[in-house]
Amino acid sequence: MSIADISAGSGTSHDTAGPKEGAESRPGAEVDDTAEPGYGVQAHDAAEPGYGVQVHDAARSRPGAESEVPVRLELTGAERAAVGELAEQLNRVAPGLVDAHAWVAEARRLSCRLPLRLLERIRQYRSDPGPDGMLCLAGLPVEDGLLPETPAVPDSVERDATVPSAVAMLIGQQLGEVIAYRDEKYGALVQNVVPVPSLAASQSNGGSVPLEFHIENAFHPHRPHYVGLLCLRSDHEGTAGTQICSVRRVLGLIDEADRKILEAPRFVTEAPPSFRSAERTEAHPVLVGSPEDPDIRVDFNATVALDEEAAGALVRLRETMTDASESVVLRPGELVFVDNRLVLHGRTNFVPRYDGRDRWLHRIFVHLDNRLTRAHRAGNGPVLV
């Protein structure tokens, strides 16, 4: 099953659109899926870079695709109720604050009691995120009638324990360790992704213009391993799409000469607008690790090439990943995780009304091994400094 199958059987659908008027296919866009073992795809013609992409089910073009790990798990009514009961139990833990150490410790303990089928799927995803690098959990206990108005202020976070914040923490703590960054949204573990009037045109989680493809905190030496987005409310039109593309899906489409360039330290990345920092990386590669199955480190809004040849390779990589991207419209009660080592994500544009009913997501970051960052976390807490 691929991203294009996420909503199958749930009555929901992706935000999909065909090529924009006047778009032309690029010569040679179709590539033999045997070009790269395991992760080659057949490219489709995307419209103008980034936005209004056409969903392409790459998995179905490969032999044995039906054996791929499903990217979606729909909870049963009983499972939904069980998760809700755990969230309510967690919310009664003093002092009722998401960032309190005692509350986080209890979230970690209670996460072991999540429904067995959910635990199995999380563990499977942690072991191998598959070619799409994502997992969508649907049917989680989010009740619109119990929600307050959607926040509309910069640096919005969820400090007080609520059912949605508890759900995000319970599942995140079973995947790994939920962490945050002191210089981003003041180190809050559960952050709100909401449209903010003063940030409407910005490349940030408070904007509503198309958000460029990126991995989260590409500039940071201790980037999240996973990013989780829990939908509390969709946008009014139900069209705001989370765009996703895994490097595993496009590796066979990247020219060999470009791959050599992208594997070299010929790029630098600045901190995103959400960080109260002016940091900039040392020179680094975009494709990192195993040449057969590399990680990716890029933010197309913040990563800059250090020479013209590298700049050309970066432009072509963006075009390739845009062409192969897919767009998922999250519905209330859906939590999507993306492997931040493999997957670029972005967002289509949407029109907020700032009426208290706008799109609202909870965001969490997850690390697999806290020992790797112990020297950067004060008091062995979850916040990196």
C-alpha cells in the first residue's frame, strides 16, 4: 500500500490535482523501476514545482508491491475508546502540564498499554518505515465539539494537558522519546501548527502560502528522527494538503553525476524562521550515509549550494522530488508520522478565515536514542539546548 491508498476505505480522499493547464511532460520522465533496488519509481508529470501535485501510486508499478508495509492503520471503535481512556487517565496526572517531567514519565509508562495492534504497527514502522517513510494512524479520539477555538497567535503551543495532546504524547513516547528545542516555540513538547495572520506569507508553520519541501530542522546537528502531525481540525475547504516525498522513492531518478555532487559537502543550511537563532551549518552533503539507501538533509527554502554546479544539482533534485510527491489531506483524528531522515514534507496553500475554526494540528518531534543528545539536554530532560 502506498500513500495514495491512505484514505481507501475511510471515505476520505487526498488533495489531488492533475497537471496545471499548459504543463508539459518532461522528456525521459519515465524511469525503469529496477534502476535502484527496492526504491525505484516511475515518475509522473507534475505541474508547476511544488503545488497542485498529482498523486501517483508508485507502489503499484513494482512487482511485489502488495507485500509492502501498509502506511495506514484505522483504529476500531474499541481501540479508539481504549486510547481515549488512556488519554483521560494521563490528563489526571498532576500537575496537568504536558512539559512537566512527572507527566512525561507517566505518558511513557501508559503508552505501553496502548492497543496491541497499534503497538505492533508502531514497532514495525520504527524498524523499517518502508519506501514512503510514513505512517498514518486514523480514528484517534479527537472530538471537535470539545475543542476550544483554533489559536491564531505566533509560537502557539499546548502546555495544558488535553485529550489530543495526551494522544500525541502517548503514541510518540511509544515510537521513541518526544523531544523539543529550547530555541523553537520555547521548548514545548506539543506545538500547534495553525495559521497566524502576521505570518500568512511566511515559510513557517504559521503561514498559509505553499510551504517549501524540507526535512524538519535541517540545519540542526540533532534533527528529529520522526515528525508527528495530529489533526484536530481541517481547513474550511478541506484542501490543505501535507505534501510528502521519500528519497527512497526517487533515488533511481537522480542522475549519477548529480548524486555524486549531492553526496559531497557543498551545501549550507540556515535555521528556519521558527527558531530564535541565526545559526548556519558548516558545509554538508544533501545525501548522507549509504549510497544505496541514503538519508536526506535539505530545506529548499534554507539550503544553499556553495557553487554553480551544486546549485544545478539542487534545483534538479527539487524538481524530481516535486514530481514524485504526493499530497495527503489530514482529517480530524488522523496522526501522520514522517521519518525525518528520509522524507521531505511541505504544505499546499489554503485560505484561513481566522474565525476560530481554522486548520489546527499538534506537532511533536521524536528521537530514537536520548543518549546521543545527553550532553545537550539540561537535567536529562526532553529539551535540547
